[in-house]
Amino acid sequence: MGVLGLWIESECGRLLVTPGEIAVIPQGFRFSIDLPDGKSRGYVAEIYGAHFQLPDLGPIGTLDFF
């Protein structure tokens, strides 16, 4: 079995997020995460401001090694 990613289930339905993708969930939505491969790792950010900008990761962060 390969790397599937994770399933996000919200009020709007199910969304499959694979490695290298970013999921954005609007404020106030209820959601749950399902990990079909078992363990996973990643980042979660909750924004308390007017605008969110992804950080500059430099040359290593811009290359897709996976």
C-alpha cells in the first residue's frame, strides 16, 4: 500500500489531501481527520489575523523531493 495522505471530513464533504498538498479549512468549520496509512506528520496552523501568507522556506523548501 502506497502513501495515500489523509482524509479530511467537514460539513462540505470529504477531501483527500496527498503529500505535498495544502488544505485550508475556513474558520468555524467542524472537521475530522482520518489517517488511512496509520501514522502521519505535518503542520497545523490556526490564524488569528486578517491575512495569512505562507513562510518563505528558501531553496530547499521550494523543491519537491518526494
